Amino acid sequence: MSGVTNILLVGVGGQGTILASKILCYAALDQGYQVKMSEIHGMAQRGGSVVTQVRMGDQVFSPVIDPGEADMIVAFEQLEAYRWTHFLKPGGVLIVNDQKIVPLPVLIGAAAYPGSVLADLEQKVSRFVALPALNLATEAGNSKSTNVVLMGALARFMNFPQEVWQKALEEKIPAKLLEVNRRAFEAGYNWQA
Amino acid sequence: MNTLMTGNEAIARGAYEYGISIAAAYPGTPSTEILENIAKYPEVYSQWSPNEKVAAEVAVGAAIAGARSLVAMKMVGVNVAADPLFTAAYTGTRAGLVLISADDPGMHSSQNEQDNRYYAAFAKIPLLEPSDSQECKDMVGLALAISEEFDTPVMLRITTRVAHSQSMVELKDPGERPLKAYEKDARKYVMLPAHGRARRLVVAEREKKLAEYAESVSVNRMEMSDPAIGIITAGISYQYVKEGAPGASILKLGLTNPLPEQLIRDFAAKVGRLYVVEELEPYMENQIRAMGIEVTGKELFPPYGELSARLVREKLTGDPGPAVDAPFEAPIRPPVMCPGCPHRPVFYTLKQLKLVVSGDIGCYTLGTAAPLEAMDTCICMGASVSGALGMEKAHPELAEKMVAVIGDSTFMHSGVTGLMDIVYNGGNTTVMILDNSITAMTGHQENPATGKTLMGQPAPKVDFVALVKALGVKRVSEVDPFELEELKQVIKTEVAAKEPSVIITRRPCALIIKNTEKPLEVHDCTGCKMCLKLGCPALSFDEANKTAVVDAALCTGCGVCMEVCKFNALRKAGEA
Ligand SMILES: Cc1ncc(C[n+]2csc(CCOP(=O)(O)OP(=O)(O)O)c2C)c(N)n1
């Protein structure tokens, strides 16, 4: 549906996709959009794949993004980017944290982690950004802020004013962690390969 | 004020705003957060019950006593609660009673895909289906109004996408929490056959009145647009229709039992081609066809899985929308037992002993997956225990190579009666109760053995040893599952015993304790890969250097792999 922006956040249970989506939704609401957000978190704590779908626009009906219709995908892990890339629209933006989290079938030798994830993705997607979000978060002062680094990277591709993002961070992040997360957001925003 | 809420949060808010006094539930995805959120409103008394039947009876009792009540469950929970539900439909209630059924099309986290709209029709109670969070909240109010006007329980049926999606909700101040005086009325509330026959006629009369009411209730409404295509829809499917067929005329039904026959006829007369778009079974479609109205539905849409805007567009216009590339091949990332999970050594040992495992539902069902692969059956909550008795009766020799495995919450939910049956009917089966001190699978809810209530009050703890002894089990052992050798010996001994026995493994869930153990280190690994058979996410193998590797960020230092390693290659940091 035209006029609706579809953003998919994909990752592994425990990576903070939910806080990231809260920041994103807050910013979108502040911009006056109607927002719907859907998440399947069956057994997120047990290390499975997690997907959060955020849709914003003048009028949003379905809370779910269909394959081929995501304007942007933020992948918190390489393999999850691989798994979900076919949801991207032609011309859509793919942002990937270059971290690898190896799933159990690979750990026990029953499957292999694909060797050329980033190269394959870069070849397929023209608007592609891979960044070391975990390292950037650690440099900013807290490895747990990886999710906020990725929101910073996403912000570059969205036309929200800076103040809106700053306000969203203030609203959704506890005061004592705010400074670290501001730095993390900025690191993601300013990141260049 | 407006705020984003999930459907479940909105239902909780509705309970608060519309005067619910008593709410009960047993957890189950996708319903669990309803009660977790109601518990945030101290004005509403809320509780976890040991199972859905008990929860429903608590709510029925409260409503008969005069308090507005709510009971929530996942769809298979309604199977458990069906007994009180079907008869409460005859008695009616003094104050409003809402039953929330959270269905799971697509089986994101369920063992089947049953469509509980049929339960409402079967029990002869009104059925409401919201399509977003605002409607979730509003329909709690409507359900209570219908319940009190027509003297009947009302089912509010949501699906995973409604329960777990956020959309805007307008918050209002809570109204009063009315409490009617209790009065005895045995003809209405004691369902002996004679009273039941009288009430059956009342129910028939009520159905007629409800059918009239359904014609004019505002949640059943036409949205006329292009008259060439008319679509009857309800619940989340409405959103898919709005998006996938934007020009079509729509009859959106919020009250779907009973269906508004005249409204449907009027709509059918106004449109060219008539479709029904509904997830799962042809529940509305079959009834509409029985009215003699020509309609298209399941010829186009599957009776399983979730629908989507894309599917609606494709089936109604022939245009699926943007082409989709084939996905990259990515190895699956299944949920796994956490590092330090007390269930892991149990399934490792069961596999080693090559036992038949009559399984059950909980985090421990993950023992089915490689590399543990130590579960033979899993049907429904409680079936591990009673199912094992059946297996043993079919093949008596199985009793000495079989265990039933059940979690603490699941045992209290519906394992106790099965164990009673084993004792009563001369079974020999060994039942293992995996007591991790919490209901872990659904996100760590308190239960009758944890010592705390949903509202945070201290509570007595069920004493499993005393309980199973009282059922007549003489052989009861308790073991720490991290003591691998002892665990193995106890299982061997009890499985061999020619009488019923219970083994209780005790160790709290790794996610609810504050861990103080140091992660393990690898020294002089021989590369035998024994430790990988545990399927611990903190352990992997470096093929180049032929050595096991511990991920120190994940390892909880539980030490189970130390016990599995025959070469002392895995050690606590700092220990020789
Ligand atoms: C009738 C029914 N109600 C609820 C559920 C959802 N459910 C499955 S297992 C479970 C509880 C598991 O707790 P426990 O037995 O303590 O095992 P744990 O996950 O802690 O290992 C719940 C609530 C279900 N599958 N069926």
C-alpha cells in the first residue's frame, strides 16, 4: 500500500530487537504517523529467530509485512539477514550488523554456517550497509547498546528530524544508560565503511 | 490519552475500565500477557490457576456470586475448560462473564490449529472477534454488556496477530466495579436434569433474541464501496481485506455467533460477487451457504495457516503484487535449551539409557531435537503420564524401559490424575517430574509450587513428595539433575522397579537464578566430541585445531559437560 513504510527488525532472541522497535515506534508516532507493530516472540529467550515488524503511514491496516514489501530491513545478525532478505522491496535498504551468532544445528555439526553471507547480500542488494554494531556499541561504552547503534544506522535512511530520535531515546531508555546510548546512536548514524 | 498497545494489553485495560473484579487464567501463548497485564491493575483481583478448567470455574463462580469476571486461555485451554463452559451456558451468570480464547493460526507456538469459533456455536454463547487493539478493549465492554443483558457467558476470540500486534488505543477512566448481592437460586444454578431441561428452553429463547440483536449491533457493519465485489470478514482478516482489496465493499462482523442472517442477505443483495475471507475453517462460509446464499471462500483460501494482504490481493484480483525472489538457504535457528538448563542432563541421560520417553509440553519438549532426541510422544498437557500407562498396558515389557517426563507446572495442570491412574490400575511406570521451580516455557509464571501468586503475594508451596505419596506411590526419589552419575543410577533403579515410582529432579530454571559460577575453560582437548552430544549453545568444535571451544559469554559454569568429558579437558576457570 502506498504511503506506508515497512520496516523489519530481525535478529536472535536476547539481542534487543524489542527495545529497538519501541524507539522506532515512538519516533514514528511523534512524526504523526499511524503505527502498527507485530512481533512473534514464541520462545525468544531460548535463542530462536525473532522478527519484529513495524509499519507506519497515514493509514495502516495489516500489522504484518508481506515478502517483497519491506522498505528497510535491520538485521541484528548476519544469518538472519540472509534468512529475511527476500522480504525486501526492490530498491529497499538492508542494514546488517556484521556479528555472527551460530545456531545449534551448526554448533553440533549438523549444518554449516554459509560462508559468503555479506558478499552475497552486497551483490544482491544495492542499498546495503554492513557495520560492526557490536564493536561500535562496546566503544561507546556498553556492548548491550548494539540495538541502539543499529537504530542510529537506520535513522540515516529515514527523514525524521534528529530531535525526534533524541526524544525517543530519552523516553525509552533509563536515565542512567542514556549517555552511553546517545553515543551508540551517534556511532551508528555516523558510521561509514 | 492514546497509546500503542498489544491486543493482550488492551484486553487487560478493558478489564480495568469496564469493571471486571475477578480474573483468572492458566498461561499459554498467545494469551499469557492478558493476565500479566491485568495484574498491573491492583483494583482487579487476578490469579494464576493450576489449569484452565479451574480458572474457568473460578470465573463462573465469581460471576454467579455477582462480580464481573474474566478468564483467559490459549485455544487448547478451552478443551480443558469446556466442561464448565458448556453448562455455564445453561445457567447463565448474575454478573458479566467473558472467556478469552486466544487462537493460533499458523501454529507459531501450539500443538494444533483448532478454530475455537466452533466452541461458541457449540456451547451456544455469543462470540466477538476484534481486529485490532482498540476493538480488543472495546469488546471487553461489549462482551460484559451482552453477558449481562442476555444472561450468558461471552467468548472473545483473538488470534496471535491480534494478541501480539500493537496498535493505537484510546484510554479512558475506569467505570465502577459493580458487585451484585449474592442470592441463592437453585433452579438456575444447580444443573440437575430437571433444571437443565428448563434452562435448555431458556437457552433456545436466548439464541433467538441474540440473533435479533446481531442484526443491529454496531460491531456488525457494512462498508460499501465498489458493489462488484462484496466481502464478509471478521477479526484480523478484516485488516488483510482492507489492504489487499481496497476497493471492495465489506461486511465486517464483530459479533460472529449468532450470525446476522438478514444483514448478510441485505449485503449479498447489494453486491455482485460475494466472498467470505476468514482464517482457518469455513465457519461463516458454511453457515452462509446453509442460508441458501451463493458465496466463494475456501475454494480460494486455505483452511489452515494465516492469511495475508498479499494472499487476499492475489486470490481476489489475480495480482499477487511484487515478485518475490527465492530466499537464500539459511540453516534453521530453532529455540534451544539455554546454557545451564536443568533439563539438558535429564535428556542426555535418557538418550544414553535408550529409554522410551513419554513426553509432555514445556521447555523440556526441546529434548526432542538433535542432538538429544530423547522424546517419543507429546500430545497435550498431562498426556505423558497417562499415555505411558496406556503404552505399558499395550506392551507390558515397555514398563521397564520407559519413563514419563513432565514439568512441575504441567504435572499440577493435569499430571496428578494420570499418576493416580497408574497407581490405581497397577502400572509400573516411572514418572519424572522436572521441577525447575517455575512455569518457564511461557515466560516464567508463578505456579502453586513456587510460593508466590500472580499478584506477588507469598503462598504455600505444593509438596510434590507428600502429594505423590498420598496418591499411593511408595518409591519417590529426589535428585539434582546436575549430578549426572547419581541421576543415571536413580533412573536405572526406578525404571527396573516393579511398582510405580516418581523421580523429582530439582534445579531452578537457569533464567531465574543469579548465577555465580565461572565459565568453563578447555585444556588439552582430545577432540572426541562427547560434550557436543549435550547440545549446549555454549559449546562448539574447532575443526581446524580439533578442540572443543567454550563460549565464555554464554557458559553458566553448570559443569554438566565436565562430567561428560572423560579426559578432564573441561575445567572451571582457575581450577586444575
Ligand atoms: C491446555 C494447555 N494449556 C497451556 C499450554 C501452554 N503451555 C505449554 S507447557 C506449559 C507450561 C510448562 O511449564 P512446566 O511444565 O513447568 O515446564 P517448563 O517449561 O518450566 O520446563 C504451558 C503453559 C498448553 N500447551 N496446553
